[in-house]
Amino acid sequence: MSTMKSDTGVAGITEADIANYLANTPGFFERNAELLGTVQLTSPHGQRAVSLQERQMELLRDKVKGLEMRLIEMIRHGQENVAIADRLHRWTCTLMLTGEAAALPGVLVRELMHHFMIPQAGVRVWGAAAAYADTGFAHGVSDDVKSFASSLTLPYCGINSGFEAARWLEEPASAMSMALIPLKRTGDDAAFGLLVLASPDPTRYTADMGTEFLARIGEIASAALSRLLPPTAA
């Protein structure tokens, strides 16, 4: 009876059998060291044949190159984070050094746009002390806006779908994407204001973006603008 031969040319032995044998027999190449010098492999950088040692060196070079690229990416992200932290620090210091409470909303919005390159921004505060009743930031807003702001546990990011807050901007028609950040006192679920950031780029603020940094912006803005509230509510 004839016996079929596998691709290896040896009856009944497959490549898997050979691979399993070598994997489970670590002493094979110690006893047959001369074979290592004769093994030829195809280079991934061309069709030329290379030795096993050279192939291993190529694999190591590719691995090192990949690690270098990851390191460069980590350094870049680190530098970006330092730059963002520096801008946040300077913005916060500016708010703290603003002595006149009535000037805070304007300073907050202007400096936020400057430091973080935000095309448009606006803010409204409801329930402000009577002394600020005639200021722009205290202009009336609808109950829907107040309810919406209070319902937010995190900043809202997405396409401008006709939000009332867009009308607080200098150029509402150019606001394609927006971030709406509620202003709340610590421990209070009800919002006392809303900060809006807007961009003509529809991808600047998207529903799937992280909001941790925007939440920090909201906390700092809330702390600063709470000075505008009546003493009994602050």
C-alpha cells in the first residue's frame, strides 16, 4: 500500500509536526548548531534570502523602531499636556486677579478664547445679585435653558442643532459645533449659569470626545462666577 507524502517530502510528517518538535526540543539546535548557519529566510524588505541571524536582526530593528515611535508619541503627548496645564494655570490666575466681580464674565470668556484658541464663547448667569441686573451676562434666558443646564452632569458636546445659547455669540450662524458647560455651586444640582464654546468646525466638539478637561473648565468658571450671586446664595 502506498503512503502519501506531505509538503515536507517526508511520509506522514507535516510542517506542524516539525514546528511542535522543535518547540518542545530546545536542545536540538545545541546538538546541531551548524544548521543555524545554513537556514535561509526571505527578507521582509525584499525577495532576497537572508540568514536566520540577519532575519532576527531585522525583526529586532523593526521592534526597536516601533518602540521609538511610541516613545516619540508619548513625549509629544506629554509636551502637549504640559502646554495645556500652563494655559489653564494662566487663565485661572487671570480670573483670581480680576478684582471687579462685574468684569469677571468678560475676562473669563476673552481669556478662555485667547489661551485655548476658541473661535467663539459666551456665558449667561441667572440669579445674579441685583447690582448686575443690567449687565449683558445677566440677560434673561428661557426656563428650557435653565432646566437643560441643571440636567447636565457633564458638558454637552455636539453639532449646533439650534440651541438658544448660540444666540449669545457674536456670530451665531458660524457656530457649527458647540460645547455647553453648566455652571454649578459645589454640592448643588441646580445650575446658576451656562458657558458656551463654539467653532465653525463641525468636528471641534463631538459627542464622542472626552469631557474631563471641559468639566475642569466648568468647575473653575463656576468658582469664579459664584462671586456674582447674592451673598445668601453664594
